[in-house]
Amino acid sequence: MDDWQDAAFNHRRIPHGRSKKGGKAAGRKGAGAFDPKQAFGSYELKGSALETLLFKAEDKNAILEIHGLTEPPGGLVGSLVIGDKVKAAVLLAGSRKLLSAIVENAEAAEVDEASGEETGEAQTGSEEDDTEAETELEANDRKANERVMAFEKNSFRSPKFWLQWQGDVTAEEGEDVRERNQGYVVFSGNNCKDFQGTLSCKSLGWKDASVRGRKITTRARPAPYDWSEFASEYLSNEDEELDASVASQGYQEASGYELP
């Protein structure tokens, strides 16, 4: 991880009126500025839908892993493996609007790569001009501030993230399909030791299936799957849509929080 990222997330801000011991935030589990690096690591997933799916499977492991940070700032990069039934790339963000922007950015990067080197060469010249006008220290400060501000909304309450996944699924009939769908996670505190949430998967007949996650490792590994590996051109529009009203209701019931 870049030095400027470490500097940004090791800096903990103390808002006005909350610095005294015994204050309002002191009695709350995980209260304080949210450090997204706390979310890094592997989470063992449990839930009735998972238990039913993996009951006769040789590999009964269901793991959601968070590997790092996204561009634009404010999101997390993850992966999802459920036995030999699901392998998928995952993106998470604190609001549906931001998640949409992160997904669009990931897919725009795929288009840029496919368009050849000409676009890259033109962008390189522009980036060099911008770099000359900004010192390295100024650039590091700007990036650090952007990262801190992007996750500021997750401070002083249980961090909540919408997620979108896309990947390969072995359906109940044994057919291999490629799908995109959504869900959310609500961490119990800023230490991100466990969470409650849902996952939807049309191929498996899941609609907001309840899941629980418990952290089993804290080490951030490189992501095994890239978003581009599961190209969106293979996904149907129907798979990309989520019943927002049902998802919103489930999210609010779990978190007691009005969605942004």
C-alpha cells in the first residue's frame, strides 16, 4: 500500500465535543473515525440459505474477502467464494449512488484497456502536465484528504456498505451461468469484526438471503478476481436489476438507518 494511504488512515480525527472521556461516543462499540483498513481481511459467511446450498457439497466454505480500496475513493474491493457454487468479484460502497459510480469507473477502465494504447498515450501526456504543476507533497496531501473525506460518513456509527457482485454461478440444475446481483453488509462496529447483511442471486433462487459474517483473517491479500474477468457484456439486463424497495426495507430493518 502507498505511503500516503497509510498516512491518511493512521490519522484519526477527533471532532469537536467528543474528545472527553465518558462523552457520547465513549460508550458506543467501535465509536470513532472509521478506518477502512479495519475492513480488510476474510469473513466466514453463515446463513440458512448458505447451509442449504452447501449441505451436500464437499467444499462447505463461504468466504467474503475485502482486499483493498477503490477508485474513485470511498469504496472497497472484494471477492466472494461460496464452495464450488459461486466465485465473484465484489465492489462495496456506503451508498447506492457511490457504488454505481465505482462500478461505472471499473467498467470504463475495461473499455479503455480494450480500445488500445492510443488513449493511454494521450492521457499520459495530460497527466505529466498535471504532475508538473503539483508537487509530490501536495499530491499526497490531496489524495490523503480525499480518502479520509470519502469514508467520513461511516464514522460514529456501524459502517454500512451496499455491495455489487458479478461472477460465475453453478445453478441448482448444474448449469454454469454468469450473473450480476447485489446485497449489503452492516458491520457491528468500526473494528469490523463481524456483520449482518444479505445476498441476492437469481440463479440460486436467493432474494435478499440473510447472511452473517465473522472475520477470520485480517491480512489484505491481492484480489483473486478482477471485475473485468466477468465482463458485463455477458450479463443480462435482468440480472443487473435489484428490487430496490425490498432491499431498502431489509437494509433498514437490519441497521435501523435510513438509506442515503
